[in-house]
Amino acid sequence: MFYLLFLKLRNTDQKKPIMSFKLFIASTFGLIKSTAKLETAQNALLADYQIFCEFEKSAELKEYNELDKLTKSAAFLQKKSEIQHLGLKGSKEAAELAEFKRLGKNSCLKKFYTTLNSDELKRFERISGSETLAKYKVLKTGVEKHSLDALKKMDKQSKEYALYTEFEKLKESDDLIFFRSFRKSSAFVNYELMLDSQEHKRHEELKKITGSDKFKARIDYLEDKQKWEKTDEHKKELRFSELKKIPQLATYLKYCNSNAFDFFKKWDLVFEDRFNAAKLDPEKWMTQSHWASQTLGRNFSQVGDLHAFTEGRNVSIEFNTMKIEVRKERTRGMQWKAPFGFVEQEFDYSSGILSTAGVEWWKHGILEAKVKYQPSSHLVDAIYLLGEETSPQINLLEMGVKNRMGMLTKTADGIQAECESISGLKAGEFYIFRLEWNAHSLVWKINEREILTVSNNVPAFKMHLNMASIVVTEPTNLPHCFEIDWVRFYQHHHKA
């Protein structure tokens, strides 16, 4: 049988592994990041990425971008500046008001309007159109044909003298005396002078302009200190300000020109179990090894094992943590014994094994698991990848008899181990163990700190995930729990 290669070494090397000096120094001097802080930061970043992706497709972002472009455009800023600096002072309207006021102070125009609105002018115009004046003018024409001496010598009974007498009477009437006097007055002379003047015409034009509702509305607008705030552009500016207060926008802007999300963009989470259900998910795990399911259909132990793998009885989920428990109890199980094959026998200890072989196999990717580092010198707790029968074993983590990360490969001379000790870690603490597997290398990390790189004989075929606890020598402190908080596998994102 060729599974769990670390078992092949357990009887040949029982010495306690030499502590990794590099890891010891890193752990001692705080060069390994805090698991809690690291996980908090990763979860926060993932939450921000989810917000980013959701908001990136939102109508609010589309509106924000449109308003951002609009409110920062030269045309918008110029219009805003013009409106905000626009006032009555210096305007065409102010000039017209000033000109109207100036013309209103013109002495001739003032005298003109005084005359225009006077009773004298009304009387003058009434007399001008009267029959009395018309008759006076006719009589005057007749009288003026004769000299004064001729009129005095004229027969008093004659028709001509009668007309002369009537003329003299009209001439001395109050209306005609007033008419002649007013016509010669400076007020009337000024009136006639200004009536068709440019000043009068312009004054009347400005009076009509400045008295119009349109002009008054324009004056109100020019004097309004809030005229920008009443524009449609300002409404858009306010909407832009409202959008800037959306928390999701702040998150989006924080990362839109950043490479912080490169990992999430490049990698797809193809497998994850946070063990937050009440029991183990059968859609992800089976409680047998791949070879057990392919041969007997039940678990079996190898030669020298002190335990029997139960069918999930030693696997539990408590407080969102999966535990594989090793217990001291009489347990019957199958074991390979040559030349008889599989033989049922009784063991003193029970344990458990989990595998994704029934549902998930991967070629290349990133394997991560958050595990409590709690090694026991009598046991081997391991998370590892296996392929088919001739596959090497890639240990994400092995702790107990040996505390290490690396790859075990079966060769003609035995087992070749390309590993790095992790004995410098603090017992009882959770760490995030990570394996980056590509076509050219295998890279192991603990809390983002690189521990080991292997570039030779990198597997280029699909492998499945396993987790197990194995009893190597008679343990003393039981039950023993192998605790995993979560496990994930990522693969490169492939665009459709």
C-alpha cells in the first residue's frame, strides 16, 4: 500500500526533529504575522472586495462617474463661476438704470415733463384746437389786409369794421391772451425743443425697458445671492455631494486604482469549508481514504498502526472548528497482513480521516488551512495532498513525531523527504498554513511568511485533499484533538 508516506518513516526516525532556526528566529522576534490580525485583515479585504464588485455594477456608480465628469468639466466650472460672479454692478441693466436716472436729472427734461403734465399745457392744447382760435386766425388774416389807419377811418357800420371789432374782442379774451403768453413762455419753448429730442426719446425708451416685468425679473435675478443654488447645475452638484457620502463609494474609490484585489481577481475559490454547519458536509468530504473507498469500501489500517480509522465517529464540529479526535478505546478495524490480505482485528485506539477524493481533485492552485499547532510526540496530525497510487505526498502540514512542511516521494532507495521543520511555532496557537502549487514549484508559507520552496519533480496531475490523525507510539494524554478552523483551495481564474 502507498498512502501516508510519513508512516514509512515513523519507525526509522523517532528522534525529535531539529527546530528550524529560521522559523524560531521569525517566531521569537515577531516576524511571523499575528494569525488573528492577518485573518481580520484578509476578511476585511474580502468584504471590501465584495462591496467593490457589487458597487462597480451599480447605478449609483454610473451616476457618480457621469456627475464627476460633468462637475469637473471646463464648461461647468466656467458657467458656475460666471453665475456666482454675476451681479447688478457692471451689468447692461445697471448701465440702463444709471442712464435712466441721469436723464431723469436733466433740467430740460425735468422742465419738459413738468410742462407736459401741467394744466397750462392742457389749456393751451384745448385752446389750440378750439373754434375760438380758428375764428381768431381767420379774423386776423382779414384784419391784417388793412393798415391800422385804414381800420380807424373805416365806416363803423361796415361789415369790415364789425369784423375788426370782433377780432379785437377775441384778441383780448382771457384764453387768447393766455395762449399767446404761454406760447412765448420758456416752458413751452423748452417743451417744443425737447419733444422730439434724442434725450426725450431715449428717456421714454428706458422708461419702457426699466418698467417691464422682464427687466424687473432680471434685476431681481442679478441681485439674488442664491442664484447659483437655484440652477439645475447646482442640483446636480448637490446630488454629486450626496453620492460621495455613500459608504460603498468610499470603499470603491479607495481601491479603484489599487492592486489590493489582484489576488481575488486572479484566483477563484473552488473549495471551502468553514465548518460552521452542525455536522460534516457530505457534499465535500468522505470519512474514508481514497484507497479504502476503492478497495474494501471501508477504512483500514497499515501494518504497525496502533489505531483504527472509524467511519466518521471520531470527527466532529464544535464552535465552527472541525476536530479529529484520537481516543483510547477498543475498536475493531481492518488491517493489511501478508500473505492473508485484509484481516479484521482489535485496536486500542480510534481515530479519523477525511478526504475530498469522492468529490474534489485539483491540479495546481493554492491550498490554505487554519490549524491549531498542538503536536504530540506519539501522534502524527497531517493535512496533505495525494494523487493516484504512484503519487508523491505533499504535506501542507505534518506535526507530532515530526513537525514539518514539504513533499515526500517514494524512490527505489526508500522515501525522499524535501521538508522544512516548523518546530519553532508556538504550541496551542492557530496558524494559517499555505501551499502555492504551480507547474514549476511548490511554495509553503505560514502566516504569509515563506518557509520552503521545492522546484524539482513538481506533480503535474490532479490530487485530492486529506486530513488525518495517526497513532505512532503509545500516547499518554488522550483524548487528543487535531483542530482545523477552515480549509480552502484556490485555482487560477479563467475568463469565459
